[in-house]
Amino acid sequence: MTSGPRPPGRGPASSTHRAAVPLAKEPDPPERDESTSDLTAGEREGGHRTRRKWSARRITAALVAAVILVAAVATLVDVIAVRAGRPAAAWRRHLADELATRPVDDVWMLTGAAVAAAVGVWLIVLALTPGQRRWLPLRSPAGCPRLRAFVDRDGAAVLLRDAAMRVPGVGAAHVLVGRHRIKARADVRFRDPRQVKDDLTAVLDEERDRLALARPPRIAVRTRRRTR
């Protein structure tokens, strides 16, 4: 029994062609970001939609869950043993005696309260802050507001450093990308350091715009003369 002809548009060639269409359309957004007005509109449009990446904090959650689980299981086992007619565990009797006899202004009581308060504040900070400070959010496309993308700060620093090394007169460059500021330091081998600084600022500003960051950091450039 022979199969009929395949419907048009469902062969391997057609599927490959359809998959290549979005790749051909991706360079369109950078063209729109070339002007200052479009870049500002993109920042205003993507700044509220694209937020920082929230950390899952699996290690912290696992530690807290393990401590709570151990304390709950130990207490439950001891309570069941007491209900069964056995004496309470020595650690629970000792803890109850210490809490009943020690005054509030005791050193160990104050130390325990301070540690508990510090742990509580730490957990609240972890719960209310996103974390993942090494990832910078990118602007969301106009037609896909739910699409979220991020770039590593170290990777962005490498791209900016490579762009800085292409400036004539720069012998060495070091770039540090932060959340609010990009710090660049360059060694000038030849040319006027002021001209090199202006060219370097322009190149870094252009390369930063190509990254399409949701909140573009400010650029701070420092140059120094190096003849060796």
C-alpha cells in the first residue's frame, strides 16, 4: 500500500524554511534602537516589564526546611513518648529549665535572641529581594512583553572590553559592569589620552546600546598614559 503525496508545506524543506524565518527577522530591533528617541522609548517600555531574575535560593530553602524538619520530628517523637508513659527527653527538660530559670537580661538569652533576630532579618531580606545580581535584564520586544532574557555581567564586560581594545591607542583595557555603572579603565600607548577617552566613551556607549539592556548603566571611563 503506497502512501499518497505529502501535502504541500509539510516536508523537511518547508519546516526548515519556517524555522529560519524568525532568525531572519531578529536583526530588526537593533535597527530601531539606533536613534536616541527610540532607545529612550525602548527603555521606558521595557524597564517596567523586564525585571531582575529571581533566585530560587534552593540551598537556603533546603537548610531552613532541614532545621525545621529535624526540630519538629524530635519534638514530635518526644511528645509521643511522653504520651506513652515514658519520661521526657533530657534535652527538653534541660531546655525548659534553662528558659524558666534564666533571667531575660542573661548573656546567653540576649545572644540567642540576637542570633534569632539576625536569622529572621536575613530570611526576610532573601524573601523580598530577587537576588541573581550577576544577571542583567534585557528589554522585552514590543510584540512579546512576556519574553524575558538576561545577560551575564561578566559576559557583557568581555564584549565591552573587546570593543574598547578596538579603539586606536588603547593598549590594555579593563571593564567592570555593575547594575548602575560601567567602569572602564584603559592604558593609552599612543595618541592624546583625551581623544582616546572620547573615542572610548563613544564606542562603549554604542556597544552598551547593542546589548539592549532594560536599564542601561552609566559609563565611567578612566585613561592613563602607558609607554611601556
